[in-house]
Amino acid sequence: MNVVMIGAGYVGLTTGACLAELGHRVVCIDTDAMKIARLKRAEVPIYEPGLSELIRRHMMAGRLAFSDDLASAAPQADAIFIAVGTPSDDDGDIDLSYVKGAAAELAPLVKSDAVIVIKSTVVAGTARMIANLVAEIRGDSDVHVASNPEFLREGSAIGDFLEADRIVIGADDARSADVLAELYAPLRKKGVPFVTTTTTNAELVKYAANAFLALKIGFINEVADLCEAADGDVAAVAEGIGLDRRIGRAFLNAGPGFGGSCFPKDTRAFAATGRRYRQPQTLVETLIQRNEARKAKLAAKIIAELGRKGGRVAVLGTAFKSNTDDVRDSAALTVIPALLDAGIAVVAHDPKARKATERLVPGAAWRDCPYEAARDADALVILTEWDDYARLDLRRISGLMAGRSIVDCRNLFAPHEVTRHGLKYVSIGRRPATPTTRQKAKRAGAGAGNWSDIAAAPA
């Protein structure tokens, strides 16, 4: 099948490459000529595991191409996906101008019976509004508009597409349903559940699903606060909760709050939709407020841990989660400025998100490895759950640091693993763990020379 993807951002690139993997011929269109030029050289502008290799393979096979010329690609397409941005307005609702603009440009170009598929995350009623817009421009209702929300997680997007939990199709006519059923036939044959419903229902599925997952994160973070006060352990509590098949273990990891391109934006839009239809989504409204407050509370917790003005803090991880370079609404964007405002020197490290963070948060110093960031730090803070951080040599970290506190916002370690190296361990949903007298004495007896040798070891 001939497919055109309008928008070569995160969703468009990943979806386009995966549709090529299913055997379709895909052209990705973008108005950014410099981006298209880079993509034609197989230079992928985002970090997503496996995506660069997938794009190169299908470019070489002739199934994936890139262009800034919609007029040449659209007339041959059986399905045209709109995967453009839908930025938030001040009230949390989304700006549909890019979706409308793409549809208006596309309307006179496509062949009769083509299906325009809205992949962008849009509010209820958008597909029907776009169908009316296209029909008005064409003077005919011979082009169909469908909804096909994406459920891709940054860091695992290719697997989420090819091994999907479900495919949701919003189709208000038989032609749209048939074309999308054919498009996804390889995944349907593998047993991926295929849900066909109305366009409005599909649009609501996307927002409701993300709002529910965000609520699970918000809930376990509230439980974590209670665990800290009641001398509990949120990891044990989450395990006990998650083994209930009605609940499940996913998204029950306490941490610094959710961020990224989906949950913050989609919860705000879902709440705005509720207000527009006079059906307030009060749980989600509260969740949004609590999630933002959590990041500020975390910054205050780190500052209090220093116990004095000034000092030096190593921040490990600025992406909103591991395996991505996305820093949108990440905890680091709140924590680092708060530390700097408190007169604290910040030395940061992230294996992928340094450039994106530096653009948004100036003032921090950067190091090329986590050990160099930890050198002479009064406290070390872990904000992102990168595998490299979970494998840190804590003995070496202890020798490098000037202070004794590790504030682990991702609970990467068992407390005893940290305290046995003479370090205080402050995690989420557990009481702080401090070294025993014996552990302190053992570290003191190690001798400065031994610790210097460790500090000087190669990264």
C-alpha cells in the first residue's frame, strides 16, 4: 500500500519506519527542508533505540523515502497520515492549527476514496471536523477521514508498534475501516487486538488511557509519601498492589513525577475537554497540580539534605526517563533551577539529553561521565533511571564525593548497597538509610590514599 506521512517528528518517523517494516511504501513529508535533507542522508534527528537502523534499512530497500514536496507524493497515496504537532494552549487545550493546515493543503491533492488518517493526538470531534473541512475544500465527500491514535512510549516505540497491546481504529465509514484493516493486516495476523470504533471514541480512548496511566503514577507517588511518614517501603507496597490482576504492576514505580511529550500535555488536554463539555475531570485536574508540586517538593528535599546554604550537587539524569533525549516536563527542569537559585553549584550528566537540557536550563556545569560529575559533590542526585546509573560503582562514588548523601529519586539501589560504602541513602517512599557506626569506621580506616586511587581510576 502507498502511504504518505505528513510530519517527520517523533511519531511520524517511528510510525513511517514501522509501516515500511510491514511492507508498505512510505514517504515522510515535512516542511523543514533542513530536516528532510538530513533524513535523506539517514541522519535521524531524535534518539530512539533501533530507529536509525530501521530507517536506513528501509531506505536502502526502497520502501521509505523523505520529501518536502507534498504535491508530488499525495496523489498516489492510498492512506495519508497526519502526524503534526498539537501544542498546548494556555488553558491546557490543544492547538489544532497544524492539523487543520495539513488537511487543507492535502484536500485538493488526494485521489478519490483515499483515507486521511489523523495520527496526531487530538480532542474528541476533531476527525469529524477535519472531514467537513476536506469536503468543503473539495466540494465533495469522496475522501474519508479516520482516527488512529498512537500508543508509543519513548525509548521502546518500535516494540510498542510491532508488538502492540492493541490497534485502535476510529472509522465512521466502511472504506476507512477496510483500508486501515488492510494496512495493519500483518499485525492482525500476529494476533494483535484490533479495535474498530467511531472516530470520537478512538480520540477519547487515547486521552483516557494516558490519563489513567498518569493517575497510577500519581497514586503511587502519594503512597510513597505516606510510606516515608509511616516507616514503610513503597517498593514492597507496590509489589503487593501490582500482583492483583485487576491492577497490574506497570506504572507503579514511585519517582519524581511524570514528564515527557505525552502525559503532561494529554492530561491537561483531557481536563480541558471535560471543562468544554461541562463534565469536569476532577481526578485529573488534581493530578496535574500534584505532579507539578511534587517536582518542587523534591527540589526542596534536596536543598534540605545539604543542611546549609551553597554547596555542590551532582545531578545524574535530565531526560524525563531513560532511553530518550526528551526533557519536556522532566523533573530536572524544575530541580536544577531551584538548586541554582539556592546558590548551589550544579554539575550534571546525562548520556543523551545534555544538549536539550542546556538549551532550556543554563547555569549548570556538565561532565562527560557520572563519576566526574560526582567528584567533590556534597550530594549526588539521581533523577533518571538510566541503566548506567543503576550499575554505578558505589565504592568509587563514595571516594569521589566530598559529602555523604545520595538522593535517589528512582530507587535504583537497595539501601544496604549504599550505606555499606559509608553513604547516606535518601530514596522515594522509604525512610532515609544511614551508615552504621561500623560502616563509618571502616570507611574512615580505608585511608585517603586508597580512596584517591579509586577516584583516579579510569571511567
